[in-house]
Amino acid sequence: MEYQLCPSILAADFWHLGEEIRQVEEAGVKWLHIDIMDGHFVPTISMGVPVVTSLRKASRLFFDVHIMAKEPAHLVEEFAGAGADMITVHTEACVDLDRTLRLIHEKGCKAGIAINPATPVSLLEDVLELADMVLVMTVNPGFGGQKYIPYCTEKIRRLRMMAKSMGKDLDIEVDGGINRETIHTVLEAGANVIVAGSAVFGGDTRENAKALKGIIEEYESNTGLRR
Ligand code: DX5
Ligand code: ZN
């Protein structure tokens, strides 16, 4: 299991998007979180396939595409073709989650399942074997800059236990309200892929990314020592 800081470009300055991404790359970031919103599953819209296509030409980062859309199966092929490495869909948005996850794998991407704060972790018990990652939403999806919902910590912990008992090396991603304070809580609970939007792209992007990465690395080396 590898730890990753995964900056969410939703909070970036789109006029300077290329420069913003260059700065997180300079900070040593390997993953980029790209939020796709349809205005139905979540209240607003964000970006689409052309943005992913353009970024793919300019960056070798691992593209973590978080699709917040109803019945996203019809979008999978396009995003895979545009250069997504991981495609994550919401369990609340798929009538047939099993089929959608298999489709994502068929198109050559890693498959993630996202769950909203009110969706219990236990719902994933059976389908977990098909997932490379679970994204535990720590705010209600739709907007950046919201506050971390404290009861989600227990969900992360329970999910890590569930994966361990299956002997599965599952990536657990957290998304929403992660900053220099809340990051400690999610790491302790068992998350290893840490999405951060406003905490990275508000102010000095390179320095913010370095600081958050530093916290992750320190946690990693401390747990390494504890083992
Ligand atoms: C919200 C998105 C997030 C968002 C996080 O629905 O899925 O990825 O960009 O933003 P922050 O880190 O500002 O809460
Ligand atoms: Zn997201």
C-alpha cells in the first residue's frame, strides 16, 4: 500500500491550470484528482472529457477521475480513452455497480467505488473484491471547501478492518475537508490516498502540497517504526 497526496484540481485557478499542476509535480505529487460532476447526481457541473484529454498530453501524473454522475457507465469508455488511470463511480449512482466496475477494468483502468457520508461501509462487503480503491466521501459531494464530517472517521476505520480481514491490499481514499489538521485523523483511521482541493490550491500551491506531503511522509515513517 502506497500513500499518496492527490490534489483536486476543482480548487485550482483554471486560467493557470497548467502552471498549478506543474507546481504540485514539483512538490513530488504523483496522483491528480479530477472531479467530474453532472448537475444531477450533485447540484452543479464541473469539467468533462476535453479537460482530461488536454491534461493527459501535458502530464504523466496518475489521473484519478472521480465521476459524480448518475448511471456513469456510459461515460467510462470516453474517460478511459481520454487518459484516466483510475475511474471511481458512486455506489449511490449505479443500479448495477458490479457491471460498471467490470466495464472500467475492461477499458484498462483501475476501478474505484465512492460512498457518500450517509452510505454505510457494510454495503460494500460483497463487491469489495472487484474494487482497487474505495473513496470515502468526508463531505457531501458537489463542492470544494466544505467542512470534514467527523462521523466519517469511523467509516474509514471500519473499511480498513474489513479489507484487512479479507486480506485485501485496498487503497482507501478520502475526499472533502482535508487540511493540515484533519489529515492526521484520516491517516490514523487507515486512509492512504488523501485528496485535498482548497488546502492545496489556496495560496502557494507548491508550498501547500509540500507541507501536506511532509505530514503524510512523517506519518508513514512513524508507522514504519512502530511495525
Ligand atoms: C467534492 C469533490 C472534492 C473537492 C474537495 O465533491 O469531490 O474532490 O474538490 O475539495 P476540498 O478539499 O476543498 O474539500
Ligand atoms: Zn472528488
